Amino acid sequence: MKVSYLRLWKLLLDKSMKRIDLAKAAGISSTTLAKLGRDEYISMESMSKICRTLHCRIQDIMEFVEYTD
């Protein structure tokens, strides 16, 4: 399985936020933001910061998806 942050990007659109706005508001690094953009795993600490900033749950911003080759 792999991780997908498509829900996060949709939520940001709904809130009229840019990725860099999220990084600044949540206090996450540009490296973490890049990992999100590549659908890579990030730390639970970073996930928690994002959820607190957006007032949401983890399942609102990410999901696990099956590999499709």
C-alpha cells in the first residue's frame, strides 16, 4: 500500500489555502511539504500539526491506496 494526500490538497482548495500557506501556519518544513507532494510518508508529529492547523482528522487529509502497476 502507499499513501495519498489527495484529500489534503482538496481540503486546501476548499479553504483557499496554498501549500506554502499550510507550511507556514502548521510550522512544517519545506522538506515535509515536498514529501507530501510526492505522496511519501511523513512523521506523525507533522500530521498532527497539519490536523490541528486545519481543524480536521487524519483521515480527512490522507488515505492508504493499493499500488496500481
